Amino acid sequence: MKIKYIAILFSSVLVAIVLTGCGQASSDSNKNRPMTVTLNGEPATADPAQTTDVNSSTIVSQTMQGLYTLSPSGKVVASVAKKVVKPTDGGKRYVFNLRKTKWSNGEEVTAKDFVAGFQRAVDPKTKSQRLSNYKFIKNFEAVSTGKAPVSEFGVKALSKYRFEIQLSAPVPYFDYLLTDYYPINQSAAKKIRFNLRD
């Protein structure tokens, strides 16, 4: 009886070791495999300045990174920004230090890419369906209506990896909005003609 018990225990340990080895090999082999995502229908666009439907938002959120993102529990955490920052100037000024990240074409993501993404979203020529997301940023009204150039919008590249946003007034939930703002790869954007809505 004792020998039978030892044999069963030994067999169980051996099977566990083999399965553990298989799990690691499987994990390594899956490292560079594509991810498959199921959508309810065709996305209307992959343009972050135009996403209003769920399918388009899913595509953008799974292929791009903003300053912040949401954790599985719904908490705001840093993404391209090195950390979640506290605003200064009475809650109206945010300065972000960016992590060194790259676009899929190998180019570095810089503060100028964030400036370009924000400016493009509020440029009247873009006809963005998401303008209201940017309404708290300084000079929004003048820029979005074409009364001021996009260069006057309240975003600035302080250096290659430092990005600044100035608000017109403090917004307590602005961290959550920052999970939905994206940069634009400028060299790629010049080659792509975005399909703008009428």
C-alpha cells in the first residue's frame, strides 16, 4: 500500500514537471504571435480624431498608446508618460516626461507627436467628431472655430520628451480624459490621406 502511494505521488510530480515544461515552451512560442480580437461589426475608422463608435475605439485603443491608460480595475495609470502627474498653476498646467517608445515604423514617439495629435484633432479641417473631448484645453474655442491658428492651442513640446498641456480652468477628472488622447506619427500622417467626414 505504501509503495503504491509513493508510485502515485512520483507519477503526479513527474506529470506536473512535464506540464510545466510544456507551459513554458508554449508561452515562449506565443511571444510574437498576432492577437485576434472579435468585433461586433466593421469599424468606421482607425483615425483617433474620428472614433465615435465602439468598434473604432476598440481598434484605436488596442493599437495606440496615449499619455495614460486604464488598468484592468479602471484606475488611471501611466502609459507613454513616465508617471501620473499632479497639475500645477491651480490645476491648469500639466507637464509630462515621456518614456522612450517607438512607432511601428521604428521612429521614436516624441512630444511633437503629441502636439501634432492634439492640434490635428481640433483643426477645423479635420472635422473631428470628438471635439468636445478637448474643450477644456486653453484656446479651444478660438482654434476649433478657425478664429486662431492651431499653434495657439494649449499644448506644447518643451523638449523632445517633455509635453505640456494648459487648461482654461481646472478639471477634476482630466486624468480620465488623458486616457483617450493620442499622438500622431507625423511622417506617416503626411503619406496617408485621412478620409474626412462631411
